[in-house]
Amino acid sequence: MAGLSEETGKRLLVAGVLASLAAVPALRILWMGPQRDLLAMRRVELGQSRAEVVRARREAGRLPGLEAEIERLRRRREVLGRTLPEPREASALLRSLQELASRSGLTMDAFTLSAVRPREYFDEWPVRLELTGEFRGLTTFLDEVSRLRRVVTVSEMSIRALVPATRAATISVTCTATTYVLRTSDLDEGASG
């Protein structure tokens, strides 16, 4: 029996070694396969993270330029705010046109608001004016309009001689005086966006 037991021991030893050798590929399949997949997935995530870091650095590099652009737009808005009236100031400006006409010796016969024409950051508010007076009064009126602190343009002017002329009025003038009204809500959205 001693021979059998030695032989059984050897067989058991060989079987154990073979089982261990067989377990290595099984261990590789069962444990290392998922670990490799996990490692590959982590490498992909790392690559994506590195790409995001590169993009973030590139965007961070653009930040000084964007801040400079925002500052440039703020300064532009300040300039526009000084030269273009806000809607609440437009009516006062239109009243000042009537005062300028009166001081220039012209009579404002009609004052008709035309349709507002929206533009990118402002609206155009054209007003059709009908004036009577002397030519010298018209030149004074136009000179005074050009000196206004706010932007006002005069266009579509038509001058006719009055028949019969009077001592106070020798011409009849029709023109369009346009003021430009700043839309501050659009600028605020542009600056914050």
C-alpha cells in the first residue's frame, strides 16, 4: 500500500500542479480581462481629460482678448449713450427742434412722427417737419441742429418759394429730422451674453 500511497501522492501533486497551471489562464480570463478593459477605459478617459485640459488652456489663452473686447464694447456703449438719446429723452429732443425753429425765425406748421426704423443697437425716429420763414432762418435752424449735443440728421429737404410771400415768410420747407434712440436692453444683453 505504501507504493500506492506514494503514487497517489505523486498523482495528487501532479494533479495539483496541473490544476494550478489550468487556473492561471482561467484567472487571466476571469480577473485580468476585466482589469485590462478597465485600464483601457481609464486610458480613454485620461485622453479625453487631457483633451479637455488643452481646450480649457486654449480658451483661457483667449480670455485676455475677450476681456479687452468686452471693455471696447463698454466704451463704445458709453460713447453711444452720450450721442444717442434714450427713449425718454427723445421727446425732449423733438421739443428742442421746435424751439430751435422758433428762435431761428421759422414757424413749425406741422410735426409728424414717421414709423420707427429699428437698427442693430438703436432705432431711427424720423419726424417730418413743415416749416415756413425766411431762407436766413432756415440756415440758422440747420446750423443750430448741427450743434445739438445729440445726433440729429436732416434729410429729404424740399424748399419752395411762397407765393405770395410775406414779410415774415418767403419760403416753405419740408424735411425729415431723424434722431437716433439707443436701445439699452440690446446692449445689456450683448454685454452679458
